[in-house]
Amino acid sequence: MNPSDLHPPQPPPGAPADAPGRAPTRTETDSFGPIEVPAQALWGAQTQRSLHFFAIGEQRMPMAVVHALAQVKRAAAEVNGALGLLHADKATAIASAAARVAAGEFDAEFPLSVWQTGSGTQTHMNVNEVLAHLASLALGGSLDGPQREHPNDDVNLGQSSNDVFPAAMHVAAALACGPLLQSLGALRLALRRKAAEFADMVKVGRTHLQDATPVTLGQEFGGYDAQLALAEAAIRHSLTAVHALAIGGTAVGTGLNTHAQFGARVAQVLAARLGLPFRVAPNLFAAMAGHEALVGLHGALRMLAIALNKLANDIRLMGSGPRAGLGELRLPGNEPGSSIMPGKVNPTQVEALTMVCAQVMGHDVAIGIAAGQGQFELNVYKPLIVLDVLDSVRLLGDAMHGFAAHCVSGIEADTARMGQMLARSLMPVTALSPHIGYDRAAAIAKHAHRHGTSLREAALASGEVSAADFDRWVQPSTMTGPGAG
């Protein structure tokens, strides 16, 4: 029984069936023999077999990978044509088909699960088959007749899944980081604007979730921006390794069955077309057997997630209440927060962002495990690695965009509330230490806390400090920089 008999494809809308309850098919053949394929599908035998043997979950290979594979195939066809290895008509037809696939025109023709062979061969052949059929049609062929372009001999000329798929992984990841960095830049700008707006607003500082010496709200927001700046620098640095491609290594890194100039010229074409500094990896064996470049990129994404998680939770805490929490910030109310409590508003953008951060940190664990599974000349966890890298990039980019637009930009400071808490804080007592010593200052703070009095009242009651000295020494607005007090 053919695999397609077990899961017969459904006909496209309005298409006649060959028999009641059965969609029309055509026969495709590969090295395993004939198999029935949906009549109008652009894929071939290997894709059809994969649909049966890898019916795992609902996650498809990301379209970003498919589009990147098409970009590599387009460049490969152009280079093979220029080198005289592929007839000009064939090269042009393949390159044209690949351009259309890369533009997303045929996304429905790539139905395979991401959970497939660890080299990504099934998706690679899915792309090869679709491009071969599209190119054949362009050259006057038909889906149910002899193919004028062969998926292996023509589309895959001088290539292997083992070098093309990791090259596409890098192309997809590098392209995806463009929007991510734009979202990160927008969030950093929103934080800097708030830092400037809040520059003179003095509030209680906190360490260990306990009251500490005063800071300005602007200093806190400036710190958040600086944390994100470190993560941004790490991402940009990691992309240098991602721009190195495995193309030209073919099966094991030796470049067997390809032209000596093929890899370098494909990388040059990709760099010119996509506007990124792609190049051939300096060691093709390492580029195919390991994925340290993507591990490094995702490590930087994890760093970004950690910084985002911290600042988001700070904003959540400062916005808690509004009457029974800290209440220093008023967060934008974007939607009702409860199905039962009228008027409740929740920090929903914070919650979405922190969930994304948790997911990214989890992805980092999976990627680390997967990247450590390269045996000899090939890592065979490639689909998992690229799935999680791309998912992290997309989630972080989207979440940062929403957080900047729907939370940070609309944050307001409750200066009255900050002033009330600052007036009740005991930690400005630190300003007394240089004048009366640590132990005497500590005794004043403990007395104020024990008796529920203000710090000033406790200081005057101690007899250690005069009213004039206290007012001169303990000024929270002067305690937010070096040498203050």
C-alpha cells in the first residue's frame, strides 16, 4: 500500500475527484519507486513520503527557513549557470522559480513537519521538488508529464542537504534579526525618553526588595536602557559568526561534486542581494558538524530575555496596586482585567513579555542540548535548532514592539505617591553616617522603625543631631549621586 492511500489528500476547492471520496492524483517516482501525489501539488515523491512518515505534531518547518532555502537555491542556480555547469535556460527557470518561492508565493506547497530528519533533508527536497516543477512548467512542461528540470541533478547541482540547510539556517536567522533589532531600538528609545521625563523625580531606592537610599525614577529607567544596550551589543557581535555559511561543503565538508568557486560565489550573490555580509565559513567541517554560531546568537537572545524580564518585573512592581501596592507608576489600561471584578486593570503587556522571556530561556536549554549532539561530520538536530532560534527572535521582537508601544510609552509617574513613601523611608539615615558614625545612625533608624516615628523625629530625640544639621545633611534630592550627603 502506498503511504498516500493511508492519508488520501483532499482535492483543492472545486476540483473533480477521480472517484467518489477520493481526490485526483498523479504518479511521481523517486529512487524508492512510484507514489501517488495530489494532482495539483507542486511537490514530488520525497515530499509525499515525508508527509506520511513524519506526521508529528502541528509545527511546520518555519516559512523563514523555506524562503531562505529558496534564496540559496536562486543564488546556486545563477552561479551554476555563470560557471557553465547548468544550461542558461535551466538556470534562469530555476532562479525565477526560487525568487517566487522566496517571496512567499507558494507557501502552501511546503507542508512538512519540522520534526523530520536531523539534517533537514525532507524540507530541502520539498524545496528542490517544488522548484523543479515550477521551472519545468516555465519551460513548457506539465505536472503529469516528463520533468524538464530534475530536483537532484539540476536544482541541487553541486549541493547537499548537509551544506545547504545549515546555510539556510544562518540566512533565515540573520534576516530575522533585522526586525528584532528594530524593535529593540524602539524599546530603548522609549526607555530613554522616560528616563529624561523622570530625571528629577526622587523616590525610594530598593535592594533585596527593602528600602534603600534614594534614586531618581529617571536613573532606574536609564539603567534599563543600559542593560538592553549590553544585550544589543551581544546580538550584533554574534551575527558576525552567523554570516558565515556552510555552502560549498556538500556532504561532509570536503566540497565533493561541486565547483571550487561555487560556495564563495553563492555567498557573494546572497550578500549582494540580501544586503548582509554573508561569506563562506572559514572551516566547512566545523560549519556543518557544529552550530556554535547559532548557540552564540541565542545566548545573546537569552541575555536580552533576562534583561527584559528584570525590567518588566520592576515596572510590574512599581505599578502594583493601585491602592494596596507600591503605586509609583500608573501603567496604561489597555483592556478590562477581570471577568468578575469590575474596573480591574492588569499589567498585561508585562505578563506577555515575561512569558516570552521564559519561553526564550527554555529554548536556550533545548538549543544547547541539540547543538551538543553533532557526531563526526554532521549535527543532526538542525530543524530543532533553527525552529527555536527563529521562534525566540520572532517572539522577542513582537513582544518588545508591543511593550514599547502599549506600556512604556504610556507610563506615568505618581509623584505624590513617591513623595509619601520617600518621606516615610528610613534609609536616608545613611546621610548621617559620615557625621555621627554608622552605629549611632543605625540606632536612630531602629528607634524610628520601632516607635513608628519619622526619621527626623527619631534623630532629634536621640540628641545626636540638631534640627539644623538634620535638615542640612538629610536631603534626598542631593543623595542621588556620588559624594552626596
